[in-house]
Amino acid sequence: MSKYFVSVHGTPETKAEILARLIRNHGFSASHVLMVGDAIADLEGAKTAGAAFLGRTVDGHNPFPAGIETIPDLTSLAAHLCR
């Protein structure tokens, strides 16, 4: 799956700051960026940056509002990306 990733980042920056910097530095279109996350902060960061979002549930816990697509683990990520 490494062909789908440019880099991996985390705190202390906000998710929106990280995504905005990646989009700008790599010349991406926000509409072609997918944020995969397991927290509401990830969802909010994706929305602020204009990126798509895919939630990852942890141990069956889904913190996301209705209508947010989720996956139970990253083994199904490649299939999701290929749709």
C-alpha cells in the first residue's frame, strides 16, 4: 500500500495545518486527498482542509456522525481506494 502514501504525520500541529501544508507543498488538489483517521479531530481537520475523510473504527467503537464512511481496519483501505 506504500504507493498510496506520500508521508505520515501527527501532533502537535492540528490536522488541518498538516493537511493544508501537505496539499500546498505537494501541489495536490484538496479534492484528491483522503484523510484516514480514528478521531473527530481527524474528521474536522479533513473538512477544514477540504479533503475527503474515511473513518477507522477502533474495537467496534464508531465516534463519527451518521453518514461518515468507516472501515474496521486498514486491511480494507486498498479496496476502498480502488473504487
